[in-house]
Amino acid sequence: MAMPMSMSAQNYMDSIPVNSLDEVVISASKSLEKKSELIQRINVISSKEIANNNAQTTASLIENHGNAYVQKSQAGGGSIVIRGFEANRVVMLVDGVRMNNLIYRGGHLQNIITIDNNILDRIEILDGPASTIYGSDALGGVVNMFTRKPLLSIDDNNIFVGNAFYRYGSASNSSSAHLEFNVGTKKFASLTSLSFGQYGDLKMGREKNPFYKKFGERNFYVERYEDRDSLVVNTNPLIQKFSGYSQYDLLQKFLFKQSDFITHQINIQFSNSSNVPRYDRLTDPKGNGLNSAEWYYGPQTRLLTAYDLNYAKPGAGIDEIHAGVNYQYLVESRHNRRFGATQLSSRVEYVNIVGYHLGFVKRINRQAIRFGIDGQYSMVQSTANQKDILTLQKAPLDTRYPDGKNNMNSIAVYLTHTGKLGKHFVLSDGIRFGYTTLYSSFVDTNFFDFPFESINQKNFVLSGNLGIIYNPSEKWKIALMGSTGFRVPNIDDITKVFETAPGRIIVANNDLKAEKTINGEFNLTKFFSDKVSWENSVWATYYLDAIQVAPFQYNGQDTLIYGGVSSRVFANQNVGKAYLFGYSTNLKVSLSKRVSAIGSLNYTRGRVFTDSTDAPLDHVAPLFGKVGVTYSHAKLYAEVYSVFNGWKRVNDYSNSGEDNLQYATVDGMPAWFTMNVKVSYQVQRNLSLMAGVENLFNTQYRTFASGINAPGINLYATLKINW
């Protein structure tokens, strides 16, 4: 029987054992579907795991899960990497709303911190391409985050439930608090959530990494005395000065149950941070000192408003209808000032996005047909100025994106089908046809006299997938799939002008075309008994027209003066062809009724075809994974686990610069592992306590492509009240 997604999906999902083949997920098809009928591998972070993880941010929550890689350029960040793809090649959604927009960049993206993990109900991480369902950007995978739903009363009595907690962490001397409450009748429910976090400068580990010597300590930093920049010796080099920030998040949902078959929901989310220091740029050397005196992201603002209509009546003409419209408003800014200079450069982007979707589900016997239309229209206004911090006078400055009109419009139709063939086989197939336009115009040509005044692109895109599943019994799932993916270049790809590093500038290129992938995947899941499950994936991707940063010429010159510095010119270009392949495995063992063991391992290799020999592809994480043991009984939950990374040798770094070799050692990024312990205990019916120790050995390390050292030993505690 079909389950109405809006009304009973949450309760139904919670009733199924996690990682069972009967577990229900949404990310693969935008509607409820059993894992036994899914071709692709999906990792689910359940509500129970989210509560027990007690992570500081959503990025940390995903990192601790052990099945997706996370890069960080600063403490207030986290860029998700799936199967060698990162940033604008991974689709992120919250409550089904696409977060990717026209200025999502191809380097390292930190936007996930605007999602409050304290209100998340579950996260579904879809490994591999998903362009047939999610359109452009879904080359590496999809991160689908679901916030909790308002709860209706099941009888004539109104309900008022909620919780509040306070959490402290020692590594960044952090304090965070959360409050949420739900009011519900039989027809109407309201959910309100508020979170606030204050995070100080992050302290790295003290002890030597067993795989390498110490590195990354903060020996000195910049302070301003008597209107002059001065280098100051850091009295504690383990404290990563100017890495702290704060953030608050609000959520309000209203749910109206019109009938047993129809619900309406309004979803409002708001997130805002303080200034977030770009820590890696504050450590860039210059001569005997530092290059930058100031480098920070301004307050990152995200507003989401969404309306959703859900209809579900099995056996009717159409079993399910899901429709919605949404609006997002984003503000992002970058501010930097070179050491010894008085000019503070500020670039601010204002983004407006309107999205919509209309989807239908029809089930006929053992066949499920899903079809629909979705689209998004987005605009960005790019502004910039340069202010003298002494005189406060402002002057014009070149904008990050063209200073005229910048917009993208995409619309697509899709059709997918899942059907059982006999007793043991399931066929899965789908197709998507889309149309995307991009327009960008240059008004002020004083800074850059491009040989064009505007850019106007139109892209027709087509993608599809075909796969077969063989379930010889309830204990086996064997799946084989082929698919295509695409990513249409956005405003950031085509028009951006910015400095990636001192002496290295990227300029606009209006000749870009869409990236494409051809993918093959083999998945095997085996339940040896009720106590042992083993998931495996082997996959390969052929990558065409890959967009990478490469040397370029601007008006016939390979260098230009930018910010008073002679800079080598680069641009995003379709450099040719590449390939990736890899292997992932997950093992779960119930050692007893109360004790379980888990283990995961992920390996990816990527190379770019060249005229001579294959070169490393950027964003490819080293071998990584997680092992652990959990104990759960009555009021007590405990977990001991290790998260680990293998070496990323220097000869495996990409030449594009996206892997940030300058923030690694001369040998590359060393291997590392951490030991961690967490415990939660329900003291009373309405009172629980959570505590733990992360990086128990206080190891000093840094994750691949990151520009900041990871936290050292972190002792944390959370006191939570429920009502």
C-alpha cells in the first residue's frame, strides 16, 4: 500500500529497522520507496543517530557518520565531498528544496552550516549521479536533509510537546542552546525551533600524529596597534586565532490536515551568522609575515519560505500528488585587507531564488510510475566597494560577478519507473529533459574591458538511467545500473573574477559548456543473518567536458595587474576528459541484543586524461572510513568509535590548485585517526544527559584540502529537557 508522504512517512520510517531492506527512503525518487527496490546506495543518518551524535554543526554530523568526506577552510564551514565530486557538483536539499543556486562555486563550499542540525529528523546521502531526478549538479550525489514535521493530535486532546538543551564543548570553548515546541490539534499543528551557538577560537591537538610530525601550528597572527598592523607572537600556538564565530537559526512550520488525503504545509527557515573568519587566508605567508591582516565572510544569511501540498489516496486515478513553491533569499559577502594596507575590500552578493515542483505517482499492480515538472529562477546582484579604514572614505571596486543583470532559469520534465519483473527482479529506469538559460551583463568596464558586454547561454540537457535489481531472497540485493549526468555551468563558472591566491586570478570565460558523465555501478547487499549486514558498491564514472581551472589568456595576455599585484591568469575551462572509480563498503554486526559493531570504508581514484600521462583529478578524497561499537539498553546509550583517513601523497594532488597543497605538508596530507567516546543517559523521564570525548588522544592533524587543523581533544556535555 502506498504511504502518504506528508501524513505518515515520518512515523512509518521510524517503525522500520534502520538499514533493513524494508527501510523507506525518499531521496532516490522524491517519493517513498523501499531500499530493496533502489538501484543506488543510500546512507541514512536517522533521527536516533542525529540525537546521539550531538554534533556541533551539520557538517560535523555528516563527517562523523563516516560515509561522506568533509573539507574545511575555516571552523565555520564544511564542504561535502561524494565520490570525488564537491561543492556545485553535489546537490544539497533541505525539506526537498534545492539549495544549489547560480553562484554555487566549484571549489570548496561552506553553505551547509546554515542548516541547523538540532532540528533535523534525518539525512539521506545518495551516492552517485542523480541528474534524472535532481537535474543539474547531481554528479557526485545528493545530500537530502529533512527537518522534523509538526505533530498532529491523534485524538480530541490538544498536544503541547517540546525540548530544550544546553551544550558546551571545550575545543572551541563553545556554548550552544536549542528550544523547540510543538502545538497540535487533530487538524492543525505548529512547530517552532530556535538555536544559538557561540564558538570561540578552535584549539588543535597537542600530540604528534603517529603518521607524521607536527604541522599547522599558529605561531603568530596580526593585531592592529595605533593604526598599524603588527605581527603578534601567539602565546599558545595550538589556539587557531581568529577562527571563532556565532550563529542563530529559526524554524517555523505550520501543518494543516484538510482531509485524510490532503495536507498543506508552510515552512519558514532563517539562519544568520556573525562574521566568519576565513582562517586559511589569515595564515597565508608573505615574506617574513602574513599576506592578509583581515579576511572574513560577512554574516551569511539564508531565508527559506516554502508551501507544499500533498495528496495521497491509493487506488484513485493518481495515487499521489506533490506540489509546492518556494522562495529563498541569501546574502553572502567577502571582506579582505592586506597586511599594512588601509583599504578594506568588500564584495557582497544578494541572491533571490524562486522554485517550484509538481509531481505525480501512479501505482499499477507491481509497477510505480513517477513523473513531474520542476524549475528554478534565480538572480544575483553583485556589489563591491573599497573603504579606507582610517578616513572611512569609500571607492568603487570590481565586483565578484558582473555588475549588471545576472539570472538563470531552468525547467525540466522527468519520468521514472520502478517495476517488479517476476518474483525476484526489479526494473528501474528514468529520463529527464531540461532547458536552462543564463544571462549576465557587464555595465562598468573600468576594471575589466572584456571583449563582450553580456553573456547569454541556452542549454538543452538530457539524462537517463537504467538498472536491474535481483533479489534472490529477502537476505540479498544485487543491483546493476547505468546512468548519465550533467551540470550546466552557472554564473560562478562563467563570469566570476576573483583571486584564488596571491598572484593567481580567475577571469570570465563565456565559452563554457555543460559537463557530462557516464556512470556504471554494481551494488551488493547481503544479510548473513538477522545479526550481520554487508553493503558493497563498485562504481566508475567517465567524465566529459570537465570544467577545471586552467591557464588562460585575457585580451591576449597571460598576466594582469589585480589589486596591485601582477597575477597569472586562469579561467574555468572544459579541459577534456577524466575518469573516476571507487569502492565503498558498510558492515554492521549485532554482537548481542545490546551491543553492535559498525564499519565503513570508502576509496576513490580520479584522473584527467592528458596528451602524455594521466594527471590527478581534484577533490578526490583519500581512503577514509569509520569503525565503532555501540551499546544500548534501557536508559543508556554508549559508543566508542574511530574515524580515520589514509595518506594523500603530494603526487596525487591536482595541478588545478583546488586541493590546497599550500595548506598541506611537503609530502602531502598525512594519514590520521581519532578515538572518540560518547554516552547518553536518561536521568529521568523528562531529563537526559549526554557527554563525550572526541579526539581522545589529542592528536594534531588536518583533513585533506582543508586550511585549518582539526579540533584537539574535545570534552562536551549536553543537558536536555523534554516535555
